[in-house]
Amino acid sequence: MLNTSQIEAFHKDKRCRKFAAFCLKPKNMKRGKFRVITLSADILILTISYILMSMLKPAGLKAYIPSHITFFVMLAALWIIVSIAGGKIGRGRIINLRTLFARVLTVNLIATSVAALFLFALRDLGYSRQVVFGTAITATFLELVLGSLYLAFRKAPLITPAEMRLTEQELVARTQPRDSAEIIPDPALTVRLQEGCSRVRAEALSSMISREDAAQLAIVSTAEAFNIQNLEHPSYTCIINLKPMNSIRKLDRFLDTVNSRLGDDGLFLCSVETLEQRAQRLKEKYSAAVWYLIVIPDFIFNRVIPRMRLTRGLWEFVTRGANAPFSRAEALGRLSRAGFAIRQEKFAGNMLCIKAERRSAPQPVNENGYGMIITLPRIGRDGRTFNVYKLRTMHPYSEYIQDYVYGLHSIADGGKMQHDFRVTVWGRLARRVWLDELPMIVNILKGDLKLFGVRPLSRHYFSLYDDDTRDRRLQYKPGLLPPYYADLPTGLEAIQHSELRYFDSWDRNPLGTDIRYFARSMYNIFFRNARSA
């Protein structure tokens, strides 16, 4: 026990106080906890690999576990020491796939090599090479796989939908974007546009703008934001860019600059070659035999490589980021993120012409918008917004045009958007076999969701519900499997009635209701072909 004078001396000692504060820092406690967790996981992976390699031998576990225990203990000790010294274990050491692969491969190779040298020096060469090297190789493979999954969840980008309130008149205009019928094309404007693009595209663009909108007009053909920033006048009523969006390297920055040069309700007219149009152009350019030979390499080089963090820089270096293939959804979504509302679309030859109206300042750019694992903000119990993990099934930037798609096509019978062009071909397959829902298991483990409950909704979708249903929804935790799969209602109103019946039943008997609804959902999924739309 310390006496009073010793305690006072301790508090007066500046170095002791600093040391105590350092030890009690939450940040350092978190680092220590993270190191313990990762170290335990590392040893567990190594043990599983050792057992698996022993099971694959003809003699089995009984023979190889006792005979190779010395090797395993030596390897495990070296595994721990080298992992800590080499930076494989520790918070903040592995921040991306490059550091993951570099540290795991380097550290594991060193640990295995040193263990093999020890065995050779001791002249103990009676160990099975399959068990010795198979354990290290299997453990390395598992660490890389699990580490990649961890980074995917940790770096899952937060996808924030556009906050745009539309009046009923605007929604009607979106469902029938035919205001061009009242516009009489200006022949002089068509001639001016033909100097920088085809006649078909010039006529399409001139038919989308009235004389009043062209009061302060700028026509450019540029891929550089610098040229937009240095236009003559400070503000314009309309800017037309004849350079396709595919040719613009820093597209988000370019669109933000256009937004800054337009006045309130100013128009921006542009064009893009969509994925479907690009595929059609290549089919017309090459014979059928050549097309089938290049379609897969073209897909990998222009669609897969630019989307992966490890290879995106290489693609940008080779192509300089120009002539990127864009889906229709991504082109519209990028415009919406930049503060524009889509007013009209019109195909002209091999281009989609878009008329967009400035409605607000741009939203922040999400630099990780191409990740396979994404997070989406959803409304939970008591109105709390939380992020659900999902496997990406839509084209990038699709979250910004949810209200636009709803205005065009409304809601399908299953509660999803009807004719939703934002969903990729791969996404439709993933939804049918429930792959897109698997990452939400993490939300169940975190306590955001339960296994059965109403579907977590986006803020826009939530606003479509009746006031009574919205208020009732906020009293319950959402779930992975919604009551829809038990009742199979058709239409938004029927879905709301289904959820209210579930709430009433849950209030009377929570556990029995979830078990009953879960059983009915499983029956409908497996025997009545109910699928995620």
C-alpha cells in the first residue's frame, strides 16, 4: 500500500501523469483490442490450416497432429513474432488491398522460411512437406480472402441519395417529358451546332431548348473544366457541350464547374454514348465472328478493370481516363449528383441527348463509388438513420436518380421500381438468388436489423408511405426478410396493409409472429418462387 506522501509525489510527477494518460487513452485501448482480435484470428486461421492439411494425409489427424506438433508450435511462434514486427498485426497498418497483399505475403513467407531453416539446422527432416508448406500456403490464402472481405466492408462507400423535393407539377413533367413538342427549333442554332456535331444530334439538341432559355447561351465542345470556368460571362441561362460525356476525364469536377456557371433554373444540354449504344456501334463495326472474340476482353478492360481499386490507376494511365463507357443510369446519376434535375432525354443517332436543369449546389463526390460492397442510408426504429450493407447490383450513381425513376415508372407489384434501368444484368441475377442481401447479415450482427421485420427504406421511398404507416414503422426494428414474402401483396397500398397486419400481430405475440411469418416466407420463396425484385 502507498502512503499519503507517496501518492502526492506520484501526482506531482509529470512523467507519471503523462504515462497514465497515455495508457488510458481510448485510442490506444482500441489499438490494443484490435491487435488482440487480429492476433487471435491469425492463430485460429493457422490452426485451421494445420488441421486441414493433416486431415488430407492418408494417416489422418491421429498420426500427424502429434508428430508435427513441434513444427506447428515453432511456426505459430514465428508467425506471431514476424507478424507484429512486420506490421501485419496492428490497427492502421493495413489500409488497402495493396498493403494487405504486400504485408501478408512478405510476413508469411519470412515466417515459413525461418521455420524451415530451423528444421534444417536441427536436422529434423522427417516432417511432411504437404503439412509444412500446405499449412503456410492455406493460412496465407485464407488471410488474404478474409482480409479482402474486411476491407470491402470497412471501405464500403456511403451512398447518399439526392435530397431533392419535387412538386407535383414537376413529377408530372417527369412522367411525360414531352415539353419539346411546344418548342420550335431555331434553324440558326441548328446550323451553329452542326459545326461541332452531326446534323441528327444538332437537330435533337436545338429541339430541346427554347429561345427564352437561350437568352444567354454558351456553346462549347470541351472536356476541360478550365474552359468552362473561363467563359466570358459570369452566368448563363443555358450551356451546351458538344463533347460527349465519355470523353471527359474528370467528369464530376467538370459538371460541378458547369453548375457554378449557370443561374437558377439554368439548363445544361449534353450527350453520352450509353453502354447499349456502344455495344451496337461495335456490332456494326465488326463482323459477328470478330465481335464475339472481342466482347469479353472489351468487357474486362473497359468495365471490370476501371471499377477495381487495384487496377483503376492502370486503366486511367493507359487510356488517360477518356472514352469511358457509361450506362444511361450512371450518366443521369452523375448529373443529378452535380445538382441537376433531368428534364428530357432524346436519342440522336448513337448518342443520348440529355436536358438537365440546375436545381441546387452539387453534392459531395463519393470517390469509392465503384466498390462491390456499398452502404446505403436507411430509416430504422425511432427515425434513426443507419447504413445497411449491400452487394452492388445497380450501375454507379444510380442512388441519385431514385426519384426520377419513380416519376417515370412508379412502383411495381413487388414494391420495387418498375422498369428500373438502374439494375445491371449481373444485379438481376444476384437479386434472384439473394446474393445482394448477404452483406446485411453484418447489420444483424451489429443490431441494426433482425432476421424478420419490415424492409428498411430509403428516405425517398419512406416518404411515399401514408402518414399512419410511417409513424407505425418508426416503432419497430426493421428486418432482413419483410412481411412481403409471407403475404405477397401487389402494389404500394397493399404492401402497407401487409406491414400493418404484421405490426398488429407482433404486438400481441412477438416471437410467435416472427416464427409464423418466417415459415410462410420460406415456403413462398422455395415453393412459390417469390424472389427479390
